[in-house]
Amino acid sequence: MSATLATPHTEAPAPALAPRERETLRHIAAGRTYLQTARHMGLSTHTVDAYLRRIRAKLNITNTAELTRVAIALGL
């Protein structure tokens, strides 16, 4: 997958996401709750939240709609 997806607020390339971050993003973009995502991945909801905070920080985004847009753009 390409790591050159531009962030919504800048034209700089987006940093690469770790495999677990990508998996978490895929679940959330598919409409799963934090609890459903956590159970499917064998994590706590706190860990899911931490992954999503990290993703938002890396990609400079603020909401779930933007997360979903990024997931679609990455082919997740």
C-alpha cells in the first residue's frame, strides 16, 4: 500500500501505519465499535483507542469520517 496519501491538512506524504494500526483502522472504517474491534483483535478497548489516537496524530486528522476516508484511500 502507498504511504504517499496526502493528509487532509497538508500536502506532505502521510507516515506509514503499523500493521496493527492498519487493522484497527480497517475495523473502525467497517463500522465496528471499539468493543467489537477489541474483541476481534484480542485487545482491550483502551488499546484500540490508543491505536486510533496514534493514527489520528500521524495523519493529522480529527474524526471518524476522516479515518474512514483514509481507510478507503488506502484500500482497507
